Amino acid sequence: MAEIILRNVSKIFKDEEVISDLNLTIRDGSFTVLVGPSGCGKSTTLRMIAGLEKQSSGEIWIGDQLVNDTPPGKRNIAMVFQNYALYPTMTVRGNIEFGLINKKVPKLEREELIKEISEIVGLTDYLNKKPQQLSGGQRQRVALARAMVKKPKVFILDEPLSNLDAKLRGQMRTELIQLHKRLGTTFIYVTHDQVEAMSMGDEIVILNKGEIQQKDSPMNVYHDPNNIFTANFIGTPA
Ligand code: ADP
Ligand code: MG
């Protein structure tokens, strides 16, 4: 079980409150999309869930564990960013393997994991290449593979497709949805693109100025927006 619960979570940077008393339950196994305009607090929310940023107040629960004081490496969460953050001097294999070596996973097990995961993301033929020899989509797959070999309970993806061209972005959306179905793991996906949100999420969380406007299925968000912000943002006809 890896339901995630945020209870009265706030975040203050200097004297500005960027997240205000957030209450949110992310269903175990869901594909939850956090969507909202630039600067509304999406990345900050993800970073607090992953433990990369400490909330100013409130509680974060992962499964039945209160993780307020749990370091990122012990939260069983893997994060994928838009800029991939691959090691340029290492091969694809090296990039995927690095975290496993750090975790002292034995060599045989590492090799099996790399084989399994590179097949899933279609990188089998690219394991000996360097990142600069790959296309944007392939680099993003390496970033995904690196997250997947850790077999996390939760995947957090922060605008992972925004550096890709429109065609590839469409293809990767489909691949990510299939990946989610296959793994059954909780995905929390951030985007500022409402079309992307509506086409990918089974649960949509609309955020504005650090506050949740609505949390609902795509159908309900579209047909039954809670307020004017949601209606305008999603584009519900008046
Ligand atoms: P989003 O991901 O939705 O674009 P962010 O979570 O990155 O938004 O940022 C929310 C707000 O918090 C913004 O006003 C941003 O400038 C501010 N912010 C984010 N990180 C920091 C930081 N480390 N120090 C100060 N302000 C920050
Ligand atoms: Mg962001």
C-alpha cells in the first residue's frame, strides 16, 4: 500500500506562503496529475512528497508511515525531471546501473534488472551509447529506466515531456500510460498543460496559487468544474 496523504501541508519561502494548508489524498495505484499555471506550487509539492524539500508545517504520509523526518532515499519514491539529469560521460547502462551500485545491489541482480527494464522502455540496443548519441525521447527513457530499476512504490514525474517535440510528446504520453498500467505503481505526474493532464490522468488535481481548486476525474473536472478558475483553465464551455 502506498497511498499518499498530505495533511495541512504549508510551505513558506522567506515570508511568502507558496503552499497553503494543502489536504490531498493520492490513491494507491492511481495516475494522479497535478496541473496548474507556472509558479502555482506544483514542483514544490512534489519535492515535499519526495523529501527534497521540507514542509513548513503539516504531515506527509506514505502508506502507513509518517515521513516528515524520513530522508528522500528512504521514502521509496523515484523522481523523473524534464532535464533528465543524465551523467554525460557514462553509457546508458552506466546511468541506469549507478543507483544500483550505490545501493550495493549484487552484480548479477543488477544485470537482470537492467535487462528487464531496458526491454520495457525499449533501450536494449542503446545500452552502450552515451547520452549525447541519443534523441530526446531516448534520453527521457533512460531517465525513466534509472527510476524504474529501483522498483519504487511511487513515481513522481515533473513535466517530464516538456523538452520534447509535439509528436514525440504524444507518443511518450501513450507509453507512460501503458507503463503505469503494466507496473500498477502510483504515478504522480506534474504538467502545466491541461490537455496533457486531461488525456493522461485518472485523477486530476488542479492547483492555483498553492491551493487545490478541484480534485476529480477528468470527466467531472470538465463537466462539473467547482469554480471559475477551473472552468477557465480546463476550457469548459460556458
Ligand atoms: P511550479 O512548479 O508550479 O511552476 P514551484 O513549486 O516551482 O511552481 O514554485 C512555486 C512558488 O515558489 C514560485 O513563486 C517560486 O518562485 C517559489 N519558489 C520555489 N522554490 C523556491 C525556493 N527554493 N526559494 C524561494 N522561492 C521558491
Ligand atoms: Mg515546476
